[in-house]
Amino acid sequence: MVPIDHVIGLSALLFVIGLVGVMTRRNLIVMLMSIELMLNAVNLAFVGFNRLWPQGPSGVGEASLDGQIFVLTVISVAAAEVAVGLGIVISMFRNRDSVNIDDVSLLRW
Amino acid sequence: MPVEVIVKTLFILIVVIGALAPVMTWTERKQSAVMQDRIGANRADLGGITVLGLLHPLADVVKLLTKEDVVPLGANRIMHLLAPLIAAVPAVIAYGVIPFAGVYTFGQDTISMVVSNADWGLLYIFAIGSIATYGTVMAGWSSNSNWSLLGAMRASAQMISYEVTMGLSVVGIFMVFGTLQLQTMAIEQDATFRILGFLEYLIPGLQLPAFLSAFPFVLPKWGIFLQPLGFLMFLATIMAENKRPPFDVPEGESEIIAGYFTEYSGMRFGLFFMAEFIEVVVIAGLVTTLFLGGWTIPWVSTADFIGVVTPALGEGVATGLCVIVHFLMFMTKVVVMIWLQMSLRWGLPRFRYDHVMDLCWKGILPLSIANIFVTGALLLLLGDAS
Amino acid sequence: MSAPLFLFYVFAALAVVSALGMVLNVRNTVAAAMSLVVTMVSLAGIYVLLAAYLVAAIQIMVYGGAIVVLFLFVVMLLNLHSDEFLPARQRWLKFAGALLGVFLLVEGLRVLGGFHEPPPLPEGFGGYRQLGLSLYTDYLLIVEVISLLLTAAIVGALILAKREID
């Protein structure tokens, strides 16, 4: 049996790696991939908690799959996000010939 | 339990894939020769013995293994070397959930003739199939060649698109059989149904005459009869997924040389080649299990077979005989499906690239969704009539 | 150590190493995307160990089979040059990063100190049947909202990526 504590620890680690990626990389595509990594870390936490408390935090009643439903929701939102995000990447590359986000800082204060 | 799994795995690797895939390279050359009015491969001989050219697969392997393994200048070495493996491995391991015979009871033990009887078997195959895309993409990108890159981009777009429709076109089958487990699906098809039987459910009180329950008016309860449109769509999409002609635009020789594996040589090229042939076997096995009743004998259920043979030979021998007959049945259907794929390969010209995409998004996708609706409506109307 | 536990650590190590490989690989965006695939697939393996079978299959099919392939497709389409890390002018970022790292370390030590065995599960938990049932009864609204969202995303992506709108 897998200890859920370690699953949550792994989830936190992956989330921070993704966060570091978003903050330090300038390539918009890699930033989007890092965001995907963060979403995956959250999914892992959802699945882990769903496994630990199948009946919810109260611990009574029937086993439900709420956590896994959340994961499915997150996955489909991620798919939508990637479609739009990559659309933005392509139009940005077309206009600026670059995917470095420092090149599109016109609206920056 | 582990011993059983290892024995089944070896059986599949040696008998189903190991024997069929090399023979197919020869069959395909022979068939292309027949279609083009040539003689075909017949020269490889071992001390004067040629066996109709059946030694050619052996000669090919020796040739490919002794050839130089070239990595082009400027290529990404690690990815270039890994790509053929990533293309070939999913094709082999997808076979783990396809049943090659039924479930049998020998005294105390019950043996299910499939390596892994996972509850989500078909999903496993789809997941594995989506991993196979990376082999082609990696090969095309890492070769540092424009032809390869073009082939990889065509391949990735085509494979993503057809994955969607492939999944949707078999939803009808899930609904009819109510499971994703391939062994259960095969067992469900181990029965018959009356062609006009649905009338009894539509018109209350109607009793069909008895002759309609006899041979010519009864069909095996196979997926192809319950989901004919699903069968055609699934066959088309899964062939496009394998990038075989007529859907071979990612490797169209007359346009982009060999597409994503232009820069490969030696056994790594051979691995791409073998992956394609193994996938043909997997596709044949999958289509057989989903639509052609898997290992079942048409019109003769397992219980009937064992019941008829037991008085003559005893139950143990009868069950053993049943296993052999079922396996031979499965292999016959697989060979027929392979033959069908090869005939299509040599019988049809290549699609144009935009036609491939149009067929997927404007043809099969709406049709498959309509198929799901119609199937659902019929299931609601008829209950468990079929 | 039991087999599932061993597998979990193997998958966890793979996920962390390849996630680091993705974030730290500045020279080669395609290799970064391939590392992301390894992370996704090892997470799917962990999902199987946690009895989330349908989620594992969907993880591989959607993330592995669609999302990362889209990334690769765009990278190959744009033919990108190598990238570099953020220049040092944002110095507060280093402090923020260091603080976050220390926080994570403390948190991680606390979390990893525990060892909560998950409870036994009812038959069919995490299978497609149960998940589908609750998805199309209790959570039907989510399905509808997502279908709307995906439609909007398709239209949005089309408008963004199209060269000129006629």
C-alpha cells in the first residue's frame, strides 16, 4: 500500500518545480508546459486525498469519487487552456518572430 | 500466477507476433508482386532450398543487422537512437489485453486465455496507442532533415485526429456489450441472435414462427452485425492510426521520400518496419475481438461444443480440444483481417493530405457521433432485446 | 518493501527527475516536452497504484496523447532557437525562491514524517462504471460546463491562430 503522505509530498515537490519553471523561464511554450506540470501536481493531490478519504473528510457514508471527478475536470480545462495558449503562441511568433515573453512587454507598467 | 502470465506472454510473443510478423513481410512482397503481375521474392536460398522465398525474412534480418547504423550529422543522437524503440514497444505490449481463447475450467482451476484481464482493457490499448505517436515525432525531429520533419508533422497531426475518431467509433460497441473488458466482450459474442427478433419487442404479443429461430435467420452475435457502421469506421481510423496505405501520407514515398524515418538505416530502420507489421497483427486481433467475435465459433457456443464432445472423449479432453479449436478460430480471423488490410494496401491509391483530414473531421467524426445516438436510442427502445 | 510501494518510489523518482529535466533544459525545447511526457506517464502509473484506473488511462490519452503532442507540434512548426534563463535583474526573485525552497523543505519533512496507510476500498472503486455513473448523475452540470468551455476554446484557438479572418 502506498502511503498517502508521500504522494502529497511528491505533489508539493512537482508543484514547486512547475512554479520555478514559470518564474524563471522566458520561453512561453516552456512556461505553458510548467503550468501543465503544476496542474498535474494538483491532480495528484486530488487523487491521493480521494484514496485516503474515499467517504470524504467525515469518514462516514458511501465511498464517492469526488476527487477523481475534479481531476477529470482539471484535465479538460487544461486541454482547453493549451489549445488557446498555443494559439496565442503561434500568433505571437507570427507578429514578433519570437516566443520570449520579454519581447511582448508593451503593456507592462 | 506469475508463471501463468509468463507462459501466456511467451506464447503470444512467439506464436502470435513472432511467427506472423516475419511471414507478413514475405506475404506482403508476394502479394504486391501478384497485384503487379510480377513473381516477387523467391531468390533467398539455403543450400539450394528456397521454399517459395520464405527464407527472405531471415535474409532481411541478417542484412539489416550487419548494415552500418548511421546517425546523421547534426542529429540529436540520444533521441535518434531511442525513437525506433518507442515506436516498436507500444505495438508489442498492446497485445497484453487481447484474448486469444476463452475462459476454461480444468477441474479446480479456471484459466482465462489472455495475459491481463484488466477491467479497462480497451482504454489501455487506446492509451498505449497514443504513446506510439512519440516514436514517429521523435524520429522525425531528431533526424535533422526536412523530409523527416515534414513526415513527423504530418504523422502527429494525422494520429491525433484519428485517435479522437477511433475512440468515438467504438463507443457503440461499449454500449451494446456494456463493458470495456475484451475477454467479456468476446464471451458476450459467444451467442446468436435472431435477425427479426426485435419485432417481438416492438410489437407486443407477436410470436415469431419457429423457423425464424433456425439457422439462416440466426446470426452470431458479433459486433460487425450489431454495429456495421462502427466496424467500417473503426477499421478506417485504426488503419490511419497505423499510417498504412491508403493513409500513408506521413511516409509518402513520392512526396517526402520515407517521411519520418528517411534518415534511418540498418536494424533501426528494420524496427520501424517491424513495428508497422506488428501493429497490423494487433489491429487484426483487436478488430477480431471487437467485431468478429474474437475466438468464438460462429453458431456454436462454448457450452454446446463441450457438451457435444464430452460424451465421446471425456470432459478434460473436450475442454482441451475446445481451447485448440478456439485458438485456431481466432488465428483464422486474424489472418483474414491481415489479408484484408494488405489487399486494401495494394488496392487503393494514397489519399491526398487534406482529404485524409477531411475524412476524419468532416466524415467519420459526425458519423460516429450519429452512430452513438442511434445506438443509444435503439438500446432504449429494445431494452436487452438483441 | 512491497511491490506497489517500490513501484511508487520508482515512478516518483522518474516524475521528479523528468520534471526537473523539463524546467532546467534550456537548450532544447523538444527534449523538454519529451521530459514532460515521462512525468505524465509516471503520474499515470501512480494513479493506477492509487486505484484511479480511469483517470490513469485518461491521463495518458489526453496529456500524453494530445496535449504534449500539440506542444511538440507547435515547437516543430516554429523551429525555435535555444532559450535562456531569466537575467539576474529581478533580484527579489532569488530571495523569494530561496524562501519558498526552505518553506517547501520544512513542509516536506513534516509531511513525509507521517505514514498514513490508505483504507481498504469497495469493489469497483475508480473504475469507469462508478466514475461514469457519478459523472452523469451528480456532476452533470460539470460535464455541460466543460462542453461549453471546450467549444469556446476551439473557437478561440481558431481565431487566434488563423492568419487572417475573412
